[in-house]
Amino acid sequence: MLIRLGVSDIHTGAVTWIDLGSDPDIYVARVNWLPDGKTLAIQRESRDQHRLDLLFANVETARAGSC
């Protein structure tokens, strides 16, 4: 199954799809807003549960980067 993460604008209904990387076979373990209101902290886990990545995504650009 393909995993997608989207953020919806409550005023326009437009959805910004967050880039979670090139591997579609993942779990999204947890998603949290950071205090700035523009950044998501995303925990991305491999299906075999041997790797857990922490990504930070800017919701305005839909780009995510790992730390």
C-alpha cells in the first residue's frame, strides 16, 4: 500500500502533499506540528521496523528533510 501525507488548508480546501521520500513501502509512525505552525515533525519507519527516521517538513514547500 502506498502511503501519502497531506495537509489541508481549512480556508481553501487545497491539499499540500508532503514528500516522504522515494521508498513507498513505509509506515508513518507519528506526525506532530512544531510550534512555528509551518513545520511538521514526521517519524517514518521501514516496514521491517529496523529503521526510524525523523523528518521535518515545511508545509509551504511540501519538502521534508531528515536530521
